[in-house]
Amino acid sequence: MKKIGLLVKETSENRIKNSFKSSKGLIVVKYSGVASPDMSGLRKTLKASGSDLFVVKNSVARRAMKELGLDQLIKAIESPCGLIFFKDEPVDISKILCAFRKDHEKLILEGGLLQEKILTSKDIETMSKLPAKEVLLAQVVCALNGPIVKVVVVLNQTLKKFVYCLDQIKQNKSK
């Protein structure tokens, strides 16, 4: 029979591996000095946006990262830290974290991983300044629609000029 401590560590390690496999990426944050009620509020906000904040012992997180082949992120796991696994848009998560960080300066964005690309804290801050996905899609549609509208206007003007010309010929022949 295994000891309870070992069982908890194995369960936590498996949870990290499963969460990573079912997510688009993760962000590592240091939360030392942030009050517990504030962290609970952050957890609820992140949960509502489709992500999960998981606090685990550093040794367990390092072992799971090593087994997942994420050696670059092992350096980011020092002092009390949390792993945020996100399934939706990373821009939304980064906006939530940066907004929370404005009120709670003790929260430190260590880095993360997005589709096999290592993120720095600067990358996460840059993502938070991007517009929402819907806004970007609307901008792309407008950019693609613009030339089409111009072609339609030019063709319409050509037809109007042709009709005007035929009308002038008709008026000249009727005189």
C-alpha cells in the first residue's frame, strides 16, 4: 500500500499531464504574496473563461514537465507557482491575468507555452493588448470586402455611363 503523500503526488502529476494534453497551452505564474481570497477570485474568473489554475508542489510540477518534454519551462517553476491550463483563446486569459496583475503586483507572469512555442512574460503582456478574436475576424472581413466593393462600384459606374451614352444617342436621333 502506498503512502498518502506519494499517492497525492502521483495524482497531481497525472492531473498536470492530462490537463496539458487536453489544453492549447499553459502559463506559469508566481503568486507569493497574493491573498487567498484574491487568488480564489482569480480562479473563478479563469474558470469562467475556460481555463484552470492548478497549484502544485514544485517538485511534482518539474517532474511532470520533464516527462512531458517541457524542459524549457522547468526553469520557470520556482517558489510558490501555479499552472494555468487554457482550452480557449490565450488572448482572453492573458487579458485576465494582466488586469489582475494591475491590482495585485505580487503576481508574476513567469512564462508559458502556446502550441509548442515558449512564451515569455513580455509575450503574455503583448497578447493581452491584442483585440478579441471576433474583432480581428471583422477586420479581416472588412479588408477582404473592401476591394470587392470598389470593383462593384467601378462596374456600376461604367454601366451608368453606358446607359447615359445610349440615352444621349437616343435623344440626338429623336431630334
